[in-house]
Amino acid sequence: MRIPAEMARLKGYRFPREVVAYAVWVYHRFALSTADVEDLLAERGVIVSRETVRK
């Protein structure tokens, strides 16, 4: 997944707000673990650590 440079980023976060919003949504909506969210994002080409997802 290529992230266009023009996508607005949240202050203090490495990823665009759409990626952060998706990670938060799946984490809460489906009661997934941070490892599960990490795997879902990795399938879409976004490499994050579990600690990043937790924060």
C-alpha cells in the first residue's frame, strides 16, 4: 500500500489519519488483539509494530 504524500497526517503520528482510523476501528469493532491488527495492516502493506498499534 503506497501512501500518497498529500494525505493529511495526524500531528505526532507517522501514518495518515485514514490508516490510524482503520487500525483503531478494527481493534475496537472486532475486539482484535494488537497482533491481529498488526497482521491486518501488514496484509495491506503497512508495517507497524504491536507497540505502535497499542499506542
